[in-house]
Amino acid sequence: MTGNAHEVALRMEGVRKRFGGVVALDGVTLEVERGEVHALVGENGAGKSTLMKVLSGALRPDAGEMTLGGVPFRPTGPLDARRAGVAMIYQELNLALDLTVEQNVMLGREEASFGVVRTHAMRPKVEEALSVLDQPGLRPDTRVAELAPGTRQLVEIARALVGDARILVMDEPTSSLSSEETEALFAVIERLRARRVSIVYISHFLEEIQRIADRFTVLRDGRTVGTGRVGDTSIEGIVELMVGRKLDEVFPAIDSEPGEVLLEVDRLAGVALPRDATFALRRGEILGIAGIVGAGRTELLRAIFGLDAVKSGRVRVAAAESLARATPHRRLGQGVGLVSEDRKEEGLALELSITNNLTLSRLEPYARGGVLSEARRRDAARRWAGELAIRFDHPDQPAGTLSGGNQQKVAIARLLHHDVDVLLLDEPTRGIDVGSKVQVYRLLADLARAGKAILVVSSYLPELFGICHRIAVMHRGVLSDVRPTSEWTEHELMHVATTGETAGV
Amino acid sequence: MSEPSERTRALWAEFRDVIGPLVGLAAVIGLFSVIGTEYYLGGDNLRLIAKHTVIVGLGAIGMTFVIVSGGIDLSVGSVIALAAVVTALAFNAGAPPLVALFCGVAAGGGCGLVNGLLVARLNITPFIATLGMLGVARGFAKYLGDNATVNSEESWLTELTTSNPEPSWLLVGPGIWLMFLLGGMMGFALRRTRLGVHTYAIGSNEATAQLCGVPVERVKLLVYVICGLFAGLAGVMSFSDLNAGDPTTAKGEELNVIAAVVIGGASLSGGTGRVASSLIGAFLMTFLINGCEDLELRNYTQDMIIGAIIVAAVALDQLRHRRRAWT
């Protein structure tokens, strides 16, 4: 850092916000310097999103002061904040897919004479913003729908650059990126830092934060509980600030004894992915599948569950091999359930109530003469929610109003309500906070102890090492041998995931 | 150095979306020119086809804007009838033809304005808002015409849709040329103006458009006004065709208009669509109906074929997009 490095770009002080009786922010202080990457960490529900909504003008704080470059900042709305130089890069991408890169970048600030857009006048600005991104495939005339999802996010960054953003808020920017795309994003962040743009970086991946961030601020229960230089603090230190407890309490003891085989997959190949997968999953066992994004892990689960077509190979459930084509309906009947990695699109019906989400796949117990008993469904929902420690106000509450961790528990509860024996879980802790992760891990350990067989796909290695009996690695659609967790090291595992070579390891 | 390739790419991107419907149109014409009579591709028949396309075509120009914005306008058929009656009444009241024409167009614009206010200001679903207008405009047309057709004297308005224009080098009535002219202008507006880009943006992702400072409410309002104005002009063409304002005309025409836009490749979920493609879609339908008549197929056969074509066009479009997503 050089010269006037410690110039404060943004200061939020004593910010308070309450919703009814719930205090979301209880005097938060956040100070971001010019040209720094400032990590904002904390469990879900700690107040990060609320704080960022206050910053972006979507919410008005009840109390507190904000200054932007030393000038008081009181945005009247998102547009106002954007114009003042605060740009949000949301988890849910804010792009018009049918428009070109250029049209997206310039959306709302097109230059026009007599209403006719002057492409030539805007082009240099767009080119300049794209040059910061340094992506050869990113041309102004490309339609955004044709870009890879990972690249799309960069278009949003370009939009912020054209708008002369001084503060860029990135909310879990890498959660759906491959490792290559993540590297590309980090390179962009470096260049932004060089241009003295300040970045508020929200992520659950603490390794990332350690790599990319200069300083961090930890929120817990709506308060700032710690701030400091990333270089001076260990990951463990940050996590302990976040959860307010010691780290060795994160992973539960996995002490269940694997029993008979419940699910047998033999040389399974789908239309494109997976290409070759063989393994056996036992009662009481947690089997992890590692691999990089796009290796075919999700497709493997989908093929087993009957969502995707199978080209060759066999899936045998509890020794009863059915000759009929597998469908999700048949699989559920055989006691196999899937929780999708994509809670929003596939996992849950977010507008529907908790009760509906929980009981939807198996309504028969509540029907009399075709009429459903709402009261008994609600009771069942309450019972399962209680059993899984789902935090909610009322069973009729829409699932979308729950926190990410609780939503995930509802999705798992649905399978349990369906009384499945084999759980296929795709990234079960993606996008949920550490506290909820701990609860999900405990839940999985309990389920294994109760005799369920669990297949977990995860990109988060510590989690696989923490909760799995055995682990296999997928590389380009081919599944490696399954080995007991103790026989893997993280290094070996990454090696197989990226090269596919198992020989000599 | 990369300038020409850049330009070629841009031109190709512009052209790419029109290819599908164009191929479809060529296929229909090719099919009927083979299995149909020699009359089919004759000058007289082509003139007739142009004349029969003008109402759906004009409606489709406006509808393209609405559908690209992610909306729908079900009131077009009724608005056409209302505009035709208003034109006839204005003309019979002694207004010069040009003034009568503008009265008809303005009546359509008024209906569009109400639709737009309902959708953009009161946040009523486009389907419901325009379904309401479908009833109101039709009823109002009947009220104005006292439940009967309003007949008029001949004027140059009648010549707009004629098959035998004066001078004869025009080949088709001036109304048809007007449709092409306005189609070109509105196509340019949709692709190259701020309003157009904003229309695509709203249809593609309304929340984003809002966040980026696109005046969503105003754009939506304008889009329905545009659709209404074109339905009004289509009503004038109906008046020209019948030499009367018939309050019961164009029943269900909105569905043909929507079909033309959809055959042209627009998605009802918004964000895609071209004026040129919609016009091609309108012509495709007329060529098809005309070809069926040429073969003396029964009316119900035509209905079934048109229905199948709409679904096939959308299915083909889906396939095309899926393939593009793979590569």
C-alpha cells in the first residue's frame, strides 16, 4: 500500500435496524478503506444481508451514520445508492439474459440522441470496463445468455465499473463458480484493487477470504464482534469469532457402524455425465463424493434418482433391482430421496408453506376420502421441524422466509417424512452459515446412527473429511475407487479431482 | 483490423433470429407452390395475400413490443372493431378521410393507454387487464354503432387495402406499403433505440431493469400505447376493407396476432422477438390459409393446420435454443 492508503472510503457507525420485535442490527460499525478488499463475515442471520441492504439503500436504518468518502450518505433507494457509487453484485445475478453484454453494462445509462442508442459513442466505455475483466471471450455484442454462468457475474462488475462505483459489494461471488472461474474473479478483484475501488466481500469460504481480503469484520447477532487484518488472524480465529465457540465442536463424532448394502451402483453412465461410476452405499454409512464443479457429481445423483436418463450400467436399491425405467416416483417408493443443490429452483417451493413443503411428497397419511386434513399436516410439520430443530414461527409460513440453513433442514425433513433409507444430498451445506452447517452435520451423524445411508456431494473438502466414512472422487464423469476417509489426504484428493490420476497416489 | 469481422458478427447476430421464420415461410410457399394450383403464386393471389395480411401484420407490429416486454394484449381484436367503428362514424360525421383515420388510430391509442395504466400503474396482470379491455372495447364499439354496421361512402380510405391500386405500379394497396414502412421503423425502434433496449430488458429481467434505473413504469405504459395505436391502424384497414365500421369484426383476431408474433420466434415469457420476424409470421399464416383455400380444403382443416403450426414453430424454436445451449 502506498501514500494515502488509509483513506476511509466508507464508514458505517452505530447502525441499528429492527423488524417488529426482532433486532437485526444492533449498532454495527464497518469501516472500509479505499482500494481494499474488506471481508464481511458472519453466520446467516448475523446481520450481513440487512447491513448490505442498508448500504445499498434498500432499507433505511433506524439509527446510525454512514459516510461515503467523508460525505454523509443517506440513500433514498437502491438507484440512489448506485448513483452515489455503491454497487451490489448479487448472488442472484441481475442481468437481462436476452440482451448483449454491452446493453447490460449500459442498461439505464444508455447514451442516445433522439432516442436512438449511440453504440459507437458508448463502445469505448464498455471496452474499457471489459478490459479490466480481461476475458477474451467477453465481447460487447455477445448475448449474455450465451455466456457461461461464471462469466455472467463479470458483466455485472463491468456494469458497476461503467457506473464509476467506489464501493463494490460482492455477496458470495464464488458460490457457483468453478475453480478456474474463481481464479479469474480473483484476478479481476486484484485489478479493481489496483484501481482503488473498495470491495466489501461476503463469503462463507474463509480460505478465499484469507487469500483475497486485506481486512475483515465479523458480525454476530447484529453486532460487530471483531475486525482486523487478515494476515494477523488465523481462519480458526475468525471462525471462533463467528460462531462464538471452539472449532473442534464443528464436526460431530461419526461413530455409526456401516451395515448391509442399501444402494449399489455398477458402471453407471448417463447420456453425457457421469461416464463411469461404481460404488456401494451401506446402511449407517456416510459416503462423500468430491470433485470439481462440472465433474458430473450432480449428474450422478440425478441419474441414480431417475431424473436423468441412464445410458448403461445398473442401479440396485436394497437388492431389489427393478427392471422398469427409474423415475423419481419409483425411487422414492424404494426409499431413495434426493436433496438438490439448488434449493431455490429445485429443492423447495419457496412460496409454499413449511407444511406443504414437508408433506408434499407423501400426502396419503393425511387424506380421508381424498380430503386432506390440514390440522394433522400441520402437526406433522411441527413434529418434524421440532425433531430437526428448524427455527420457524408457524407451519404455514412460506419456506422462503426461513434462513438458508433452516430451508435445507426442511428439504432433508421432507425425505425423512417420506421415510427414505437412502439420502442423496447435493451440496447440503452450500450457502448456509457455520452454525447451521454444524447442525446439518449433527443431523447427518444422527441419521447415520439411525441406520440411514447417506451419499454426500460436496465441494468443501474439510466437510467431507469431517463427516464421511469413505470418500470417492469424480473427475470428468469417472468416479475413482472409494477409500476410507483416513486413507485420503486433502492433497491427494485434489490431485485426483483435477487430474483423474489415482496411480501412484 | 478486426473492425469488419466485428461488424459482420453484429450483422449476423441481427439476422440470425430472422432465419427461422424465414425458412418456415419459404417452406410453406414451396409446399403449396408444388401441391397447389398455378394460381397460388400468381400476381393476383399474391396481391390478395398481402391484402389479407395487413390487419394481422399491423397488429403484430404493436404486439411484438408488448410480448417482448413480457406482457400480452388480448384486446387487439376488439380494439380493431372499435377503431373501425370510430373511423366510420368520424367519416360519416363529415371529417376528412385523414382526420377520420387519425380518429381511428387515436381510439386504439386510447385503449392502449388504459391497458398501459392498468398494467404499469395498478400492477394488474396484463392478461387480466387486457381481457377486461377485450370486453369493454367490443361493447363500446357496439354501443357506438348502435349494434349495427356503420356503412360509409367511398373515399381514398377505401383504396388503402385495394388489390388494384392507382397508380398500378404500386402493385398492392398503399395500406400494405404503410405496414412495411411502419414495420421497418418500429423494428429499428425496438433494436436501436433506448425505448427498445429497455423493452427487452424489462421482458428479460424486470427487477434488474428497475435496479439499473430503467423507467419501467413508463416503458410498460408506452408499450401498450404502441400496441393500441397499431390495433387502431389495423381497425382503419378493416374499415377500408369493408368500407364500413363493423363492431363485430375481428373477433378472436388477437389470437392470430399473438400467433404471428410467436411463429416469428418471440417468447411469451418476454425478452425475445423481432418486428420483422412477427411480420414474417403474419405472412406465413396468410400463405398457409390461402394455400388451404387454394386446395379447397375445408375450413376446419385450416384451423387444425394453423394450430399445429403454432405449436410446431415454438417446439422448433425450443430445439434450436437447446442445441445452442449445448454448443
